[in-house]
Amino acid sequence: MTWTILVLVLAIALYLFGGMLLQNNGKKPSTAVSMGKKSIQLISILLVAGCVCRLFVPYYLTSVKPEIVQEMVEGVQRKQNEEKNKVIRSYVRSKVDTMIADAPIMGAQDAKKTIFVWTDFSCPYCRRVHGELERVLDARNDVRVVVKNFSIHGPLSDAPAKAVIAAKLQSPEKAGELVKMLMNRNYYSQDDLQDQAKIGEKIEKNVMKMAQEAGLDTAQLKKDMNGEVVAREMANVRDLAQRFEISGTPFLIIGEQAFPGAIPYSQIIKALN
């Protein structure tokens, strides 16, 4: 802004006094001098016009017509989403079985319509969107939700993420039930967070209580949590997050469209349809 004002002042001065730079020694101005003066005036006019535009456009866009900026931003976002959806569409069509193979599923295992959700059990926004997804499952029997456990909060996330993946090895239905329990209930308290060195241990203990309540064999569950299948699924979640440029949770893929953030029930239904 400062440089624009400085150039504007210099351009005005050039327009007013630029002709003095060309001396004609008191004689009748030559054609060259006249052309030079006109050139200086033209250049100064162009500079003044450019500076005025540069000063006025930001004011116009931010104060007079801010909706234009919003439309531009939305246009860029739409373009980015279209490109992202192309990548997702291509991958989902060719690799959907790999994406589902080891992941816990809520709803009918063989449902015709699939929602993938990158989620974290300690994320409040994920819990909110989980409630919306449960509404969808209650309303429709042609939808399944594939839970991709994006463990991003360290010990707050690791044990529940691994537990629900391992639970699928015992029972897909019980794995889905454990997902619901962990999302709808608090699996750690403020007291559990007091001793930083033992957070992971305390949270795993609490998760095992819920797993037992869900009817799972907790001894086998602990063993499977450190097994190959869980490691493979956790790696798959991270790899897909990188491929789809997922930087946070929740993130949904409904059909072949991407929806970052905690979208409402109505938007989920619209996407399914």
C-alpha cells in the first residue's frame, strides 16, 4: 500500500512537471520534444490509473462488494473439491475392498451404500458426526459406515482405535457395538489424565471394560491389538489420509464425494441420494 501511494504521488508529479525535463532552449518545440512530453504524460496517466485501481479494488471488494471475495473463495474451494473428488472416485472404484477389509463397520456388512468416516474417538466433532451417522443407520437399512480410525491424539486415541479394529476379528457386529459405546460414552476421566506417564495404560483398561461389556474376549483382544491386522489397518488409514489430503477429523467419503468436517444428517442423506 505504501509503495502504491508513493508511485501515485510520483506519477502525478511526472504528469505536472515531466515536460520540464525536456529542454528546447527557448526555441519552438521540436517534434521529438513534443512526442517526448506526450509520452511522459501517457506514462504518468497509466501509472496514476494503475495506482488508483490498486487502491480502489481492495476497498471495493472488502467494503462495497465483499460477496465477490466470498464467491471467489467458494469457486476456488469448489475447484479443489472437484479435483479431490476425482482422486477419491478413481481410488474408491478400484480399491474399495482394500479400504473395507480390516476396518470396523457399523450397519449391515453387505449394504449397497457405503460411508467412510475418518474419525478419532477423542474428537468432540467426531462424536457429533457419529450421532448423525447413527440417525442415518436408524433410518435406512441400505447404508453401512466404514470406520477409519485416524489416531491423531496419541494415547487418548491409540487404545480405542486398535481395540475396535481387533474386535472385528472376533465379531463384526460386536466391533460395531464397541464403536458406538466408545463414541457415546466417556472412556476416560480427568483423573485418568493426571498422571501423564500412565494415560495410555488407564485408557486401555477402561476400553477393555467396555469391550467385555460388548461381549468380547478381552484377552484375545489385547493380543490382536498388537497383531498384524491392526497394524495393517492403521497404516492403511494413514496412507489414505495422505492420498486424500485429510488433515483432520471428521472426514467423510459418501459414495464418491468428500466431506470434511462434522456435516449434518440432512447433508449426509442428500449425498446418499
